[in-house]
Amino acid sequence: MTACQEQQKLLVGQYLDTYLPAIDGVIITVQNYARWLNQEHFPCYIATTAAPRGYRDDEPYPIIRYRSVPIARHPPYRYGIPLFDRKFIYSQYDLSPNLIHAHSPFAAGTEARRIARQRRIPLVTSFHSKYYDDVLQATGNKFLAERAVQLIVHFYNHSDYVWTVNESTARTLRDYGYRKSLEIMPNGTDILFPADREAAVVEVNRRFAIQPDEDVILFVGQHVLQKNLLMLLDAAALYKQAGGRFKLLMVGEGYAMPEIRRKADESGLGADIIFAGSIHDRSFLSAIYLRADVFTLPSIYDNSPLVIREAATCGCPSILIAGSNAAEGLQDGVNAYLSENDAQSYCLAIQRAFSHSEQRREIGRQAGIVLGRPWREIVRDVARRYDEIIRDYGSRHTRTRNG
């Protein structure tokens, strides 16, 4: 049997807690894993929570879903109960995967570990998020957040292979108490450019009533307090008070929308801010990036956000917090603008960006060189590593049984 024929026999399962029609960085990551693995390497399926009523999966690969309920105050995320879904349990027996990859330490991760142990196949887990911050925000209780982190670290300690997206994220997991080995598997970008870029930019102006000569400050992502969005609004208000003329375009949804809207009104931003909601059309989203002059992400919560890679691919530089995980490997004034974590410093970074248009465009171009690696290339490395892991895991366990 040739290596190619042997590889065709492989099947990988991707397990995550929420999938389309919700949109976030983890969902886009798994979507690209499944897309490129199926197109160019070997079959892959996705296991995740049931979608909201009325949504139909139309992806060109298997998506098996299990019972779930919405998480109160955190739409569009859902809580899954796979062990109470007999149809889902049986469907996994029919699939017979060779490797399981869990993208969450919660319900999806627990089910992934159960299947991996039952089938005696390797379990790969990815650490995507700062879970302490998530639990603390949700509960307001430090004890509960610390206890949750202990359980999460236990999950990763009992995985066979653990991946993170960059060195900063690896340090975060080690700060949580993880002590075993880690591998870095970076994120990519999947921007789909419109056929006519100029016409697409004109359409962005028309849809959002933006004047062609107006500066556009962009944010794309979940509207949650962990991303430091209230500070972004304070910085934008300071920039307006200093004479800045702009539109702050906010793309996305999230539990904090009411508080963000209220803050925008209190800050006097008024007609200067546009809430665009979620944009599922990736071509139109790329047009928004092309129209934007600068991308803002004041978060110290995000690890390796896809949105700054998407912006960079479109030549749009980001304003990030110096020392944050999101800013790893980027240099102020070279391929990004770096700010301190306060509104005044962030406002000054916005002013720097708009005071030198040629320099801003060059910084955006350099950001694209550093951050614009496509998902197709990333998944090529993923597939190669999966193949190595399956072979290594099989040989180690064969030696154990024989020894």
C-alpha cells in the first residue's frame, strides 16, 4: 500500500462547542481545518452542538450535531449534552475516526476524550481562549474562575498532544498550571476578495452611509467586555474631541451590545459610530477591511485573533496593546501600532495612524507580509502533523502491548 493510499484511509474528527451559524475565531479555524483537510488531504468531520431552529448545514463535509440549549446571556453560544443524544453517540461508531481534535475543554472536549479513549486513538487538544477571564466575567466570582481553571488544566494534562497558537498563549496555559509539552500551530487567514474591489468599497460606503473621504476605524469581533471595547469607545471619544473626523464601524454581536450602545451615547459618539451587526458574507467582510483605514483591537484577552490577520491581508494595519498575546511578533511603527492599555494612549495611537497616510499604508503592507499566511498552507502543516501523530501513537501503543 502506498503512502497516499494509506493516508486516504485516515479520518479525523474536529470537536467544538459551537459552530455555524455563530461566528468567532475558533469556528472559523475549525471551518478551515475541515475545508482544506477534506479538499487536499484526508476526510474530516465536525462534531458540535445542535444549531438554532431553522438553520441547515450546507458544508461539503459531515457535520454531526448533538442536543444543546442556548447559554443564557451569551448568545449565540450553546451548552451541549452529547451523552443524552443516542443518535449522535451511534453516529460516531459508524465514522471510526483515527484521531480526535478537541477545540474546547468543556462538553465537546469531554466527549472527544471519551471517544478517543474508547477507540484507543490519539487526542489532540487546542488551547484557544483565556478561560479564566471568561468564567470570571460570567460569574463575577474569582474562586469559581480559579476552580474552573483547575478543571481545565486537568483536561489538558490528560490529552495526548496539546497545541497553542503562539508562544504568548503557551505562557498563558503554563500560568494556569499546565506543565506538559506544548506545540505551536499558528492560525491563518481565509479572506475572499471581491471580484471588483473598487465597486465593493463603494458598496460599503453606500450601505453604511460613509463619505468617500471619511476615515474609517474598524472593529470586527464578538461584542464582549473582555475585548476592552468600552476603552475603545473612550479613546474614540477623545480622538473626536481632538478634532478627528471618522466613522467607527463595529462589526459583530455579543452579550455586551446594550452596554456598548449606552456607552457610545454617553461618550457623544452619536452618528460617528455604526453598529453593523454580524456579517456572514466573507466577500463583503473583505470589502469592509479594504475600506477601513485602521483596525482596532484593544483586547488583552485574545490570543492570536484571526481578525488582525484578515485586516493585514487587506493592507489594513492594527492598533494593539503592547505586550498582549495578540501583539506577539509585531513592532510598533513597522507592522502595527502599539499602545498602552488606557484610552489616552490608544487615542494617541489613532492620531499617529491618521497623521501619516503613506506610513500607515506601508505599515499595513508590512502587516500583510507578516500575518497573511493562508489557511491552505497552515492546514498542510496540520495534516502532516496529524499523520505523524497517528503513526507515533500507534507505534508507541503497539510497543506497550507487546512489551
